[in-house]
Amino acid sequence: MVFCLMKSLSRESAKSLSAALRLRSSDVIGAKSAFCAQGLLYSTKRVKKEEIIATSEIPAPPPDDDFPTSGISRPISEILKELNKKVPDSLIRARVEANGFSIKYIPWHIVNRIMNLHAPEWSGEVRSINYSPDGKSVSVTYRVTLYGTDAEIFRESTGTSSVDDVGGYGDPVQKAEAMAFRRACARFGLGLHLYHEEL
């Protein structure tokens, strides 16, 4: 098995580079292929001849337990259980709508932090941005996906903002996106208790 690299490093640098890359035999594809040679090929302007370093000279990576675990580590049921916990009152904000109705909500940046804490294997994306036919409002559809060891699930929701809304932070699209993001997360249970407090 070989890797062809351009060399501007010494042998010792190449060894430390390969150790830093943490190459494992399972990471190499085509080890038995006819295209594989038995060494590493290097070439530079400073070195006129090709220098081959055998793969046996590359230090073995440390055992797997020396690597920090990352990635998908829990089943969906555990992630959802965490997300369904009641959000502390100190993280909840309130605003008064134009009609005088008070609304409790969790700001998008706090929702983002809660997702990172309890469901670090999540992703989010804007699926669509649509302006109303009269151009007075904009709607954003947002998808949040959770990845577990046993499944991958997603929820989508929309948020709408008036184009004339100049209060608060951000433009109308940002406001609609934040609303859609919060609502999509609520479909997993995050902050859902705020929608049912009065029942």
C-alpha cells in the first residue's frame, strides 16, 4: 500500500505528519490493488532522486481508546427525552405583540445552545424562502435533523415575518428563519411546554 505525496519535508517530518494524520489500515482503500506499491513516493526540487520510505517505517497509530469519541453516540429516544425537559424560566423571554398579547419564547441562540448540549448530532437547513404575492410578508421553511445510533429523524416548520417589521434585530428573512427554527425544534419537544402552559 502506498501514498504518493510531494515531499518538502525530511523523513522525521514525514513520520510526525503521518502520526498526526492518524492513518489506519482500515482507512486505506485498495490495499491489495495492483496499483499499490510498497512505500511512499516523494519528489521535490531540492531532492533530485525519488526517495521511497517503506510503510513499515510509519509509526502505528495509538489504540482506538486513545481517540476521543465523537459523532453519533446515543439513540434517538435518549436525545428526545433530553429535549423534552422543561426549559428553565431564566432562559425564557417574553414580548408583547401589536395586538397587546404577551408571548413567551426561547430566543433562537439559546435554542441552538440547548440543541448543541443535548443533541450535538443535529443539523439544520433552510428549505425554502417565499414571499407572499403582495410582497408584504416572507415565509421561511426550516428543517432540523437529529442523528441517533438507531435512526435519523427530521422535523420542519415555517416562520413568517412582515416585510415592514423593523422592530427588534435582523431583517424579515432572519426573523422568519429564527421563528421557523424554534418551531421545528419544538416539534422535537424543545420548549413545547410553552405552547401548553395555559391548558
